[in-house]
Amino acid sequence: MNGPDEAPVFSTRVAWTLSPDREPDAPSITHQLRCISEDEQGNACGSSGPRSSNARDAHAWAFLHAKDEPAHRTFYDMVEMPYSLSPAVEPDEDVKPSRIYPPEH
């Protein structure tokens, strides 16, 4: 219990959810292919195509790259997707949590 000279102690635990940002003003999901084919020494190529919000356009680069480098057939699709962190309940303006607690598993 708090004495007369002690500040009140607030325990503010709010559940937060991390989810894809689907708001109209959210950035677009984008794709970029990177070649991960290796040479005889085990070095990855690392060449990348252009980043695009159209997956088909991004994937087309793999065919162009394979035309120049026929042995290069393995790629990563590096997807950038915006996410948003939201509290289950908006905290009271007067109560400022000192930490954000992740949800318990």
C-alpha cells in the first residue's frame, strides 16, 4: 500500500495485436526477387530485380536473369508488407504505461 508521500502505482497491461496494415493509406505490399544461386566456390549471386507492387512484374525479372545466367535458378522473393500494432483497448489518457508488454504465450 502507498504511504501519504508515495505516488500511486498503476499497473497497466494492455493486450496488443500485430496485424497487416490494411488501411487505405497503408504502403503497398512490394516484391523483389534476389538470386541466391551459388557458384562453384559457394558464393551467392546476389543480383536483384526491381521492387514492384505487382508480384508478376517482380517475378518476370527471374526469367531475364536466367536468360543471362542459365545456371541461376534459385531466388528469394523479398516481400515488404506493412504491419500495424494496435491495443485491444485504448489506454486512458491519464494513465501512461511505463512498458508495453507483449501478449503472453
